[in-house]
Amino acid sequence: MTLRVEASGQACGAHVTGLDLSRTISPALATEIREIWLDHKVVAFPGQRVDDDALERFTLAMGGFGEDPFFAPIEGRKHIAAILREADEQSPLFAENWHSDWSFLSRPPAGTCLMAVDIPPVGGDTLFADQGAAFAALPEDRKRHLRTLTAIHSAKLAYAPDGTYGEKDKGRSMAIRPGEAARATQPHPLVQRHPETGEECLFSTLGYIIGIEGMSEPEGFAFLSELAQWQSRDEFVYRHHWESGMVVLWDNRAVLHKATGGYEGYRRELHRTTIAAYSG
């Protein structure tokens, strides 16, 4: 089996063909896919005919199941959540702000995998921002300063009962389960060296980062707001266009991502798994 890799020509991202993800993935093939994933950070596999069983097998081959603290799984599964928006839904778009999935955990996940289930004919692109490139492009004195900072992560703004997806969030088709556990905080270095590639990357952004150690709340918010604008500059961004039969894998340690709309009146569903933190 010969894999064909076509880079996006943007900041990151690639399409990979020449394999069938509905079949069992050998250890050698898993290693080859992982190398491509680490190199390109976001990998799309178009033209696949996969089901939830295949999605779970692929996730296990890529590192195993990670934790999904605020999503309820789909019926009959423990590790698959539906990223779903019905055609007539009026609630605000889910995940429309830049973030790295579950960065507020003590051991954030290595990656996320999405499988196309129902793709609208227009809109719904996912944007990815390469945080290795964003850090590398900074002046050296700025890099030195950022390396000294510790960010305070929390899910409270999103998943606490009074958060964006809390008790006031009505009419949403996704099975989100907010709770008081979202108020917990977790410190992480603002700049992290990727555990597999060694690349220095900015880790996460506003939303899941609620402050910076040693800064007042207003000072920290102003600092993070300015940094977030840099993190999402056009030169660091890859726009991914979805197709039916597509599976996409991305590296939460190296990129931010966000959803986009533009498919009003159409149903959109993807099935998602989380890939466990790298254990070495």
C-alpha cells in the first residue's frame, strides 16, 4: 500500500489517499500515518467508506481514546460524540471560537478525529491555525518572554452551568453536558515543546485560557486578546473544506481550530473521537 500525500499549500494540512480506513490498520501503517500527521498537523482522508466501528479502530491505532468530559456519547458507544446541527436549529454555532480541545485537562489530548456523516452542500469549513508557525514568526525577545509564562486553563466559560453551553443554552441538538466540574483550573506553560516533534508551539488561547499567572485579570485578558490576534493571523491558517466520506485528524498540541457557519437550512453531522495524550 502506497500512501499519497498532497499538502494543502497553506500553513498546514494535507490530503492523504491510497488507503482504506474501513480495514484493519497494521502497526506499520499506523506508524506511517502518524508520521504524516505529525508533519502536516491536520490530515484529511477523502473518499472513505467508514462507520463508527472503523472510526473507533482508527482512533485506537492512532493512540487510543482520550477523555471527553462535557460531551455525552452517541447511543451504543462510549467514545464517540456527535457534532450535530439540525437544519432548523437557531442556537449559536458550536465551537466558533479558536481553541485546542480540552486544553484545561491535566493531560490534554494529543488529537481529535472527525468522521463526516452528513455534510451540507455549502459552508461548514473548519479553520486551523498552526501554533508552531505562529511562535516561530515572533521576535526572539518576545519568544523569551512567552516561554516564562504559565497560562491558567479552565472550561468554566464554556461548560459551567452559567457558561456558553450551560443552563441558558436552549434548542441545541448536540448532547452537551455542562457541570460544576468545569470551574476547575489547570496551569500549563504558554509555550510548550511538542512531545513528539520537539517543535515549540503556543498552547491554546482565549476561552479555555482564563488568565496568566502573575497578572491581574484585566492585565491577563488584555495580554491574551493581543496574543490571540497574532495566533490566528491569515498566514498561519489552513481552511479545511469538508466532503462526504471524509475523515480528518488533527494535532491539538500544534494547532488551534474553530468552526464556521454558512450552511443555514442544512443539517450537518460529524462523529468525533478524542485521541489520548501521548505516553511516549
